[in-house]
Amino acid sequence: MKILKASRNEIIKVDCLENLKQLKELDVNHNKVRQFDPNSFEGKLPIKCLKIDDNGLKNFMHIQKLLRLQHLFANSNKITEFYDVEKLAELPYLKELELTGNILYRKPGYRITMIKKLPGLLYLDGR
């Protein structure tokens, strides 16, 4: 498995990945990524696992380009509303999602709403 670990580097933008044709896991935990740009995931990237804990991420706009994504770890960000995760429904292989530490996680009805919005999930927040 090809892994790119770039955690704790004060990264503010995810881009220039289009030539990494064998990249399966991207770890950008503990950086300063607030959003994904339209060019963040250009090309048909084979990323199956994205780790973006503790970044201040506000939504998942443009993540739907990662069509092979299976595991998404976005704990301790700034995801606040259920509509912020709707883009994830476009990911056909997404099986695992972790959002603990986000405002959304503490909302009433969180678990049942997430299961309804993303019925293909096998694991939500480690359960």
C-alpha cells in the first residue's frame, strides 16, 4: 500500500496529488486544512483512506472526486450541520467514517441521521 504521511506540517491546501497514481492512503492529520479546493483531488486518484483529523475542516466539498474512498477519518474538525456530510453519499465505497469531536457529533439524533444519509456505512465513529 502506498501511503503519504504529511501530518503536523501546517499544510493549508491539499493539491498536486494528480501524479501519485498508486497513492492509497493520505494522512494530513493535525494541519490547517479548512476546506478542499476544486483541484484538491484532480485525476482519478486511487485513495482508499483519508485521514484529516484536527484541521478545522468545515465541510466535505470536492471530496466526492475520491470515488474509491473507503475510510474517512475527520475527527476534531468544524463540521457543524448534517448537510455538510451530504457530499459523502456520492462515495460508492465509503464504509468507515469517524467524526467524533465535531459539533455535528454532539447534535441530537446524530447517529440515526448519519445512518439514514449514508446507509452503506459499516462503521460510524469506530462502532
